[in-house]
Amino acid sequence: MSRNFELLERVAKEGSLNRGGMPEILRPPIPFPALKGSAKEEIAKLVQRLFFRGGHDGGPKIVSFSGIACDDRSSWICARAAEYLASQADNPVCLVDANFRSPRLHTHYDVGNRTGWAAALTTDGPIRTFATPLPVKNLWLMPAGSAKPGLEANVGRCRARLTELREEFDHVLVSAPPLAHENEATLMGQLADGIVLIVEANQSRRDSIRQAKEQLEAAQVHLLGAVLDQRTFPIPEFLYRRL
């Protein structure tokens, strides 16, 4: 995998999610855990290494975030990265929920979901009319929207809309579906400047990770890096850091 930034060792050990034994399609939405402590530090490192490794103008502009088989944490990581990035930016940043299968960002930010990315793909109008400014410095949200258009049938339209977003915003972070469920995750990675793969420690199987990597390589998607989420430490963390 790409080594453009190190694996994120510990995103939110605080506020771990209880997945239970429910099938994914029946699992109710789980509130995003708060960002604090070492999780906040790791998100800051992720943003710096991903977007600013070549200076403020040298990194990717549009980045897609996808998990392997479950998108709960990839949405959270994408949202937190967007918040931190917006706090460091001089101009607005846009967070796009492109996960029509399981949209979550509108619930997290308590905004409507009647219009958004789906409407932008199927109707005309300035791209900002489909986004909502959030009470977070420089951050806008484009929810998924209530409709569920197939991205494969709207590739040209999606490319055009991403071009508009590129011109309107400093950066665009896209919360995409998990790679194991949707071709749309791969397509979004192709249309963006690259993809960040979210790998869950003790959950994502090695074979699934390898298949996801091969899937992206076959589609010529630029894999910007991977985030290792929910890692635990068998020894106290302060000792681990000294090893």
C-alpha cells in the first residue's frame, strides 16, 4: 500500500462503537463518538500528511474515504478530517456524503437530507445550492439527499460536478460507500484525486484488504494511504511509544 502517510494507530479509543451482532443492513445508526485526546492528535497528523505534505498547495484537492465492508467509522474519520482541515484552511472546505446506501452525515450535523449530492447529479443549478454551511469554521456539508441515483449511470455528470466543487472549495472530502458492497466506491476513487482506505484492526480480514487493494489497482485508482482504525495496545501506550 501507499506509504504517503503512516497508518493511523489509534482513532478514538475513547468512545469505541458497540457493533453487536446485528447484520449491517439492520444495524441502527450509531452516533459519532466525540473527538478528544489522542484521537484528535491522530486526525491532525492524518490531515497534515495527506493534504499538506507538499505545502498547502501541493496535496490532493478531492479525496474519497472508503471502508472495506462497513462504513460507520469511515464516515466518522472523513468528517473529523474535514473539520480539522477546515480549521486550517483560508477558504471553505466541502464534505460530501456520497454513500447512498447508508448516509449518515446529515444526521450527525442535524441538517436536512432532502437535497444534496443526489440532486446535484440529476438537476441543474450552482453547486453551492446543494450544500449547507455548518457551524464549523469554513466547513460546508453536501448531504447524500433522499434520492438514490446510480453513479454508474451518471459518471459524466459526477465528473462535471466534482470539477465545480474543485473550483468552489479549497478541498473536498467524500464519504463513499464501502468497497466490498458498491462499485460506486471505486468509481468515486477514480474521479477524485485518490482514495483513503479505512482498515479496522481485528475486524478487516487480510484477504479482504488484499482484494480491496487489487480492486483499486485494477481500476487505476490512486491509493493515497490507509488508516488503521480501532487499534488496541497489548501493553500501556506510553511504553509502546518508547519501543
